[in-house]
Amino acid sequence: MPRIVRFIVFALLLTSAAAAFLLADKVWAAVRTGSLPIWTALAAPAAFTIFVAAYAIDRYFQVAKNGYPFPRAAFQVGLATLFLILLWPQHAAELRELRAARRGGDVLTRLLGHRDEDVRAAGCELAGLRKQLDAFEVTTRMAESDKSAAVREACQQAAASIAAARPVQQ
């Protein structure tokens, strides 16, 4: 590969890895609230996976045709594969959780995951009125990361109400 193509591929690698590791929580929060489609949360790890596959093929040809040192190539591909091993379980767990929540079950889960901000705010209010302990983490996360100020405020009040009802652990 020409040097400029390698530079571009390396820049894409850094961008996809940074997005996958640093922005994953914010992107998944936006997907859960309906602000983003599911594919956006999977774009960075998928791009990184494609990069690793292309990189492994490139390293193979570099070793076979150009005499590139095998230990160096194996280390580079192994390190990239290690990042993949660390990356995918987190995203797979988030995807399973999101699909389970969207499939139905609990009405509150559907309300909190709705596209309409008024419905999400009402869901937070309902969780707070019920003092629903299992909704504490979701309301806390939404209080910090939802795109709507009304939802953030409702979820903040709900999280405070739920926190007040939580039993004290000793």
C-alpha cells in the first residue's frame, strides 16, 4: 500500500477506536432514548473490525512479499485483535439489553425508551412516583444524558425520589 493510504487507514483506526472506547456510553444512551438509530452505536466497532481484517491481510502480504519481520507483524495484528476482544463484548451486551427492552415486558422500560420526550419525561415521573428501585440506574443515566432538558429534569427528580426510598445498606 502507498504511504498515504496507510496514513489514512491509521487515522481511521484511531478515530474508530477513540469513538468506540470513549464515546460508547454517550452513543448508547442516545440510542436508548431514540435520538440515534441502533446502527450508529455499532458503526465504530464495525469499522474497527473491518480495519483489523484489512490490516491482518496487509501484514500477511508484507511478510510474504516484502520480507516484513513476522514477529512485528504478529505483534501488531495481535494487539489489534486484543482491542477487538475488549471492544465487542461491551457493545454486544448493550445491544442485547436494548433489544430486550424494546421487545416489551415492563411498561416503564418502553416509556423511558420512547422517541417522544414528553413520554420519556412521563416515564421518569412514573418511576419516581412508584419509587421503582429497579429504575434508579436508568433515571440517573437519563438525568445526565438525555437530549431534552425536560426529560433530564423529570429524571433527576425521579432519581432523587427513588434514592430516598432505597434501603440503607450497611
